[in-house]
Amino acid sequence: MAGTSSPVPQVHVLATGGTIAGAQIQDRARGYKAAAFSVDALIAAVPQVAELARIDVEQVAAIGSQDMDDETWLKLAARTQAALDRAEIDGAVITHGTDTMEETAFFLNLVVRSEKPVVLVGAMRPATAISADGPMNLYNAVAVAAYPEARGRGVLVVANDEIHFAREVAKTNTTQVGTFRSTHRGLAGLVNGGRLHLYAPAVRRHTYRSEFSVENLTRMPRVDIVYAHAGMGRGLIDAAVEGGAEGIVIAGVGDGNIAAPAQRAAADAARQGIVVVRSSRTGGGVVERNIEVDDDRLGFVTADELNPQKARVLLMLGLTRTRDVAALQELFYTY
Ligand code: ASP
């Protein structure tokens, strides 16, 4: 359990939009608009954060996270790194939509070089909703970012009183506040009204021990995800190749399987030097090599435990360093 250390910690808040900054368009209206409020308004709604840390803020983007893209990731990585490199900053909080939060969190987990806590936070209910979850989530996120023992644990996601590791967390429900789950290796901890309970550290390499850097990049390699299903043909894989994908992640059925015509298309792609990663659409488990698919012969990589969207992030970063299939497979066992 923790309070805050003395002198008062300083937390840098980077805002990107999302439902946490969302507003109902009209009173009692059903819909809402993400990213309607500025970061200053978000902080002003939770004056209690001043008890935890001194806050400075920066608006990096104002989007629903369904519109998160490579360019914004590169900008966010640079701005987060710049904040953490300042000696007086103890940690960073990033406000973000929940739809793609797990992807952004994992991306930053692989490219930000710092032991200081980086905490992504969002909300399932817009700021104007009854019982909005954003203010408490934001308060808890600042508490985690300000807490010295949260250092060295990689990028974290805070929501619904839970602390998740970037690698483990996934959004699992369209609307409920308990949407985030870490099914494989469990929670990083709990945070109750700003009081932290941290569990075992992250198992895989991240942040300050990561080999990836996006410092000089202006674009990322294109990696497409192709979703498998009964009766799958080769069309979507061929379309990804024709569209210029450098890598293809297959959200396979079961243990990362795909129907024979699609597998032939994937093997053709691999022969052309396009990296094919087999992941699973099941939402859990390890995709093992060479079980029903002869990965060694076909030149495929398997995603280990990563879900398709996180396998895509790791493959994009992997392709900035190598196209060697064995080396890329090793990355999936390391991160
Ligand atoms: N569509 C929103 C977003 O990801 C949903 C949310 O934030 O909960 O930005």
C-alpha cells in the first residue's frame, strides 16, 4: 500500500481523446462524441489529483482511439519520451480511448526507454454520463504514475480499480466498465482510491530493456490482419499482398489455423518475403509451432500468446529491424 513520496511527485499528462473526454451531444441523448473535452477540463474535473502529484498537461491528439494511427503513435512515443527524459518528471499518464488502448500501450511498452511509470487510462462512459468512470480512473492513474514502486514494470493500463500490464491487457466487452482483462498472466495490481497494491512484475522484456526504437522513423511497415473463418478463401490474403503489406497477421481459428486455400495464399506470401504470423482469434492460449500447420516448411511465425492486434504491433516493430523469420520468431518469445 502506498501514499506518495516527498517531495510531491510530478506527473506529466498527455491527452489523446477517447470517451474519457467524451460528451453527450445533447442532454439525455443516446450517443456521445469522443474527445470533446480538453485535457485541462479532464484534470479540472478531478481536483483531488492535486493531493497526489503536481500535474502538467499536453494535448497530443483529440480523437476516438478507433482513429489511432502510426503517425499519432510515433508522435505520442516521442512526446512521452521527451516528458520522461525530464529529470523533474516522475511518471506519465496518457488519456486514451479504450478501443485501441491495448495496442497503444503495447507499442509504447516496446519503444519508450525509461523505468518511470507510464500509465494509460480511459473510460467506458463519457464524462457527462451518469456515474462516469473517468474521474476515478484518472485519479488512480495519477496515483500509479506518481508511485516510485510502479517504476520498471513497463507500460500499465489503469481502469476499474485494476492495474494491467500492456502486454497482457485486452478489451473484452463493448460497453461494460469492467471491459479490461488480463487473462494469461494476471493483473499487475489493484488501485483503490489511489492506494496501490502491486503484484509480481512483468514477465517479458519491455521499455528500458527493449531493443526497439522509433526515434528516427517517419513511417511504420504496413502489417495487415486477416480474420479467419469457416469457408475462408485466399482472397483477403492475396488482397493484403497486392495492397503492399510487408507483414500479415492471421487471426486464425483455434491454434492459429486457416482453411487450406487461405494457407496456400499465406505460403505464397511467405515465399515472396512477406512475413506471415499466425495468431488466434480465440482470445486465449499460446499458438504453438508445427502442430497442425508445418510452420518450419511454410516459413511462418507464430504469435505465442499475443492476440492478433498486439502481434501486429510487434511485427511492425520487428520489421523495422529484420525480415529473418527465425529472428522474428525469437522476438515473439522475448516480448
Ligand atoms: N470509441 C472510444 C475510443 O476508443 C471508446 C472509448 O474510449 O471507450 O476512443
